Amino acid sequence: MRSVFYIEEDFVAGLLKNYFLGNRKSTHFLRRGSNGHLAEELSRDPIDFFIAQSEDPERLARVLKTVRQEGRKVPTLVLTSHADRIPAEYRSFAHCVSLQELLESNIRWHIRLAKTMRRLEEVRDHFEDAESVLILLQDDPDPDAIASGLALRQVLGRNRQTASLGSFGRVSRPENLAMIKLLEIEIEKVTPYTLKRFDRIAVVDLQPPHLSQPPEQIDLVIDHHPEQFTYKSVIKDIRPSYGATSTILLEYLLCAESNVGTRLATAMLYGIKSDTFLLAREVNEWDVEAFSYLYPLANQNLMRRIERPELPPAALDALGSALRNRRVIDKVAFVHLGRVERDDLIPQMADFSLSFEGIEWAFVSGIYDANYIISVRNVGYVRAAGRVLKDAFGDVGSAGGHASMAKAIIPLSRFSGKWDIDPRNIRLMNRRAELEFLCSLRNTR
């Protein structure tokens, strides 16, 4: 693939040549008065990026019209000081920025936004004629998912009545409950039957295989987790190099020129903070850009109230159990909580257990309903947690995650089927889980 540029000023041409050729991009530059050559150049081979630079809005309109001929849809960046004078039909697919703004910021950021602009156009076109939209979150929605759902609703230009946030489960973690209460966020409980009343379904911050009851028809998936390939969606925007889905949705909001108010900024900032451990794990430069953009817009007093909710008795009991029953083997802290009233206590204890002195891995298990649930954390510079957990338990349940955090859900019945262990014998299940994890840890490279 290659890029094509229509540039009128030598300085800009030199700037872009240094950047793109320095990054080994295949590029072709066209100058003023070469609109005929532009059509020929665009029709030669597929291109993956287009940049136009001019201070003449009428000339830019002609250039952009040429770009769109023959149904061509290419991520487009426009450098001009007169974006407001470009016809709306062309501004709808091009990310516009003045040369001064470009020089004062990060050129990569504007290239990134131009590519997201193409995604935005596709999403808006697909959802435009829908009367009702469901934005589906995890079965136990976390802050990044909730914030991403709010942002997508605004990107689509909708409200609570025409775009509901929904989940098959409920919000359970104390800080997440505080978030939806303080920010007045409504999340509807949905079932496979109630899905039928929605014209479009979008899934954010996860992919359908991780839902308890995946919908048959999915219109949009936006997520930052490793891509799954066992489902179909009309549109997918999967970016596993991102630390949070909220970062992706901020790009959509900026491309849509949508105002990010205090409430939304607070939700999105908290989503990024919680998913990246305050930018301490698995982030890229766009997460940092998003954090910097949202921080001055967010309500820090509300943020503190969300982050420090009241600790329920169940959490205190689980913490006491974690301290009494921990085992350390080869720098792995194993903590088994037994039966828990709420499954969110398991990842909470995993985060806490990683703070033990001399520990590189935290492995916390608990039994919730009919499942044996494992949450793993590591210090970030050892083997990938998601891969280790998937290798250990992928054949008996769902398992996977990121480099420094991962989760497995194993039906209790699989312990008897796989290892001939009575599901009532929690001690034997714990020892088997430890053994399988340690074997995978030693064998995974």
C-alpha cells in the first residue's frame, strides 16, 4: 500500500517527505495544478492514506471530490487554515488541521485521527437510520466499558432514549457502583429476548465470545483487547496496542468535533486510569495523549469519591482470608478465597497480592456460582499473563488477557471431567490449579 499527497507549498512537501520517507512509507507527491494527474495516480494502485494541503477552499473541494470518485474511501488529512469554508460533504470524511496546529503538536496524532475519521464515517453511516441502539457492555461492566459506552452514544448523536447502555449482568465492584451513582449513569439489564427490540447492537471494551449470551447479529465492536476471530460483526475496530477503549473513543469524539463535557471527561479519565493502572502498564502514546486531554476537563473531586468507595464487609472478609492463606512458590503468590459472595473480589485481591514483597506474580482464585475463577497479575516485565493462563486452562474454560493481567473461568464440572477431582474438594482444586499454572509458567516463552 502507498500514500498520495497533494501539496502546494514546498516547505510542507519537505516536512512530509522527511517524515514519511524517514519512516519508509511509499509515497507519491503531486503539486498545484495537477488535479488531472491526481485522478490518474489514485486509480493506479490502492492507497491507504491521502494528504491535501492548500489555503484555497475551492481547490481543496475539487481535490477531495476527486479522492471520493468511484466510491473510493481513503483516510484523509487536510492541512488548511480554512476548514470552515470546505463544503460539509467533504469535511465529513477528512480530518482538517491548520499547519500551525500541526507544527505545534504531534504529526502522528493527526495521522491517527485521520484514520479514525474514516472509521467514524463508516460507523455513522451504518447507525444513521436506526431508531433504537443498544450499546452492550460486559456482564459486570467496568469503568472503561461504561465510559466507552457513554462516549459512543455521544459519537452517534443519541441520548438515553435512543441508545441504551445494557448488560446481561450487573455492576458489582464498589468503585464502579460509585461511578454510576455519582455520574448518574443508567445501565439497563438485558436478556436475549429483549435484544430483539433494538435495530442495531454495538459492543464496547470486549468482544462477543466473552459475553455470557452473545447476540446473533452484531453491528459494531470497538475494543482494545487481543482480537478474537470466532464471531462476525459488520464493523470492527480492534486495537490491542491501546491501554483502554476510552482512548479509542476519545479519537472518535475529536473527529466528530463533539464537546467533551465534565461528566463524560470524568468517566473516560477514570476508565483510562483504571485499565492502565494510572498509565503504569500496557499503554501507548495515544493513551498518554488522551489522559492529558481529559485531565483538565474532569472533575477531580468526583474522581476521588469514585476511587475511594466504602469497603463492604465481604471485601474485608476476603482480604483477611487472602492474608491468612497465601502461599509463595517461585515468586508466585497463590491466594485462594474459596467461595465468594461477589466475583469482583477476586481481581481486587489479585491487585493487592502483587504488592507482597519479592513477588513477580499474583494468582488469586475463588468460586462464584458454578465456576472456578482465576485472576492473575504480574509486575510487567516477565512472561505474558494472558498467554500463560490460556496455555494452562484454555482447554477447560475461557482464559486469556493482557501481558500483565489475565483471567480464567473454569466450570466446576470440568475438574471432575479433566482431573477426576470432586468439585466439592476445594483444596484439591486449588492445588491442581497451582500445578497447572506453574507448569505453564515454566514452559511458556
